[in-house]
Amino acid sequence: MTAGGTGRRRRAAALAVGAATLVLVWAAAGGLDSKAGPARTVVASGPARHAASVVSHFLALREAGEWAAACRYFVPGSTARTQCLRQVPSADKGLSYTGAVAVPAAVADGSRALVSVTGHLCVSDSRFKGQGRCVANANPGAGMPGAKLSFQAAYSLAVSKADRSFSPWPCQRVHGEWYLVPVTL
């Protein structure tokens, strides 16, 4: 393969990590924009609060550049965690996040939860000038279950990301602990 082809593959892999992070899952206990202050979380109680905390911590760790620690929010032994950890060396070399997000709501149904994320988030890679991606959501109810959408339907859509939306982020409880659910990109 040519050097240009290898460079394109590396650039695509680095951006895939960032794009997956954006679409996956990640509202921070502290905002992702150092000037924005803490993200606002308004979640009633119980399992939904714990799932929202997973999303918040994941985002905070990503924003802080603690890539390996953030990967641990995927189910232990899962392909998602393994792939995330494999990408840590690439992420340490230039991925950055900017934006401000909030977790306005979360809802749990048994061992599954959906976490609403609002705000905007951009990822860029300093190694590849001009490469980046931003996502945003202003509607806290976007993709969340309600009168027109059952929890099951909303969860299935969130996992498949059929609409490629920023919110909600799916979580799953395994052995009493909440983890992020990887989505189909």
C-alpha cells in the first residue's frame, strides 16, 4: 500500500474514534468547555440517575484526555471496550473535544436506560488539519420514550442510531453496574 493510503487509513481510524465517541455516548459532571462550567443534570432518582452518571463520567474523562479510564465505561470483556482501549495511543496524540453539554433527563426500564444529552460537542484531531466533526441537540425529549414512542422502540433506535442523532445515549446494567452500550455507526 502507498504511504498516502496508510495515512488515509490512520486519519480515518482516528476520526472514527472521535466520531464514535460523539455518537456513543458521552454529559459531563463538569462541562466540556472549560469556560462553560458544570453540566446541568436533572434526573429524578434510582437507576436512571446511575445511568446518567455513567454518561457524565465518560464525557468528563474524554474531555480530560483520560482515554483509557473512559474506555472502562464499556462492558468488561466487550468488543467495544477492547476496541476503545486499542485506540488509546492514537487518541493521546491529538484528539480534542470542545463544547458544552447537559444531561436533562434519563429513564430506566429494568437493566436498560436512555440518557438524554443536550448541547454541542466537537471532536478534532490536531494531526490532520481541517478534520473534525460536531454534533448537537437542543431538544431534551429527542429520541426519548413518550406518548408516541415506547421505551423498547426508543432504545432500539438509540442502539441502532438509525437516525444518527446525538441523543439519547443507551446504557445497560450488567452484574449491578451501568455501562455504555456501543451503537451502530
